[in-house]
Amino acid sequence: MRKLFAFFIAATSLSGCQTAEDALPTSSAPVAAAGPAASAIAGDMASRLAEQIGPAGGTTTIAMENDKSEFATALEAALKGWGYRVVTDGKVAKDAKPVELAYAIEGFDGQILARVSTSSIALSRAYTPTAAGAAPTSPLSIMQRN
């Protein structure tokens, strides 16, 4: 009984030592990838994806959801520029096996984090918006899945 009482006293006194100062910082202003920044980021990510999944060759179909954002539209255009067939409406030929592509773009502390992924690979990189578009601020992160 004494040990249990001593444990509660110690736990109560130590719980007062915690502070909220170690919390992660939050972004003060949201950053959206729009206009030239969306195009620059989409172009870079599409070229990096092409390096990883191989050349289009006119037969590779990429299926992605187009949420009508500027980044989604720019990514679709960039992939088509690399020669891929891009399907955004879900209507794929019966004999085609498309590469399912997911993407995410998010602002944090004045930077933009972009990620594109398939079932076998995920790529991500941070960018800083500039007057002319966006400049990479981190190395390309490549995660291969088995």
C-alpha cells in the first residue's frame, strides 16, 4: 500500500513538470501552389517520376484523380508532356493496366511539400515559392515499395 501511495505522489509531482513549449511550430500563413509555382513543382515531380517508372513509350497509362486544382491540372499536363496517357475520369480500356497515381501538396512555414506516389514508389520534395515559380529546397526523397 505504501508503494502504491508513493507512486501516485511521484506521478502527481512529475506531471506538473510538463510544458507545452515543445510543441511543433505551426505555419503562420498557408501556402498554396498556384500559377507558376504549381507548374514548376508539377514539372519537376513529373520528370522525377518518369526517371523512376521508366519512359512512357506511348503505352503507359497513368490514372489519377483530378480535383480541378491548379496543381492537379499542371501535373496532368506535365505527365502528358512526358508522353504518358493520363486518365482522370476512371475510364480505362479493359486491356490497359494503369499506374495508379496519388499526389498531395501542402504548405508549411512558407514552403510547399509535394508528394506523388504509385503502388511501387513514393517521391517527395520541399519547394520554396519564387517570383518565377518554385525552387527545390530539399533533396528528392525516394521510397521504393516491394
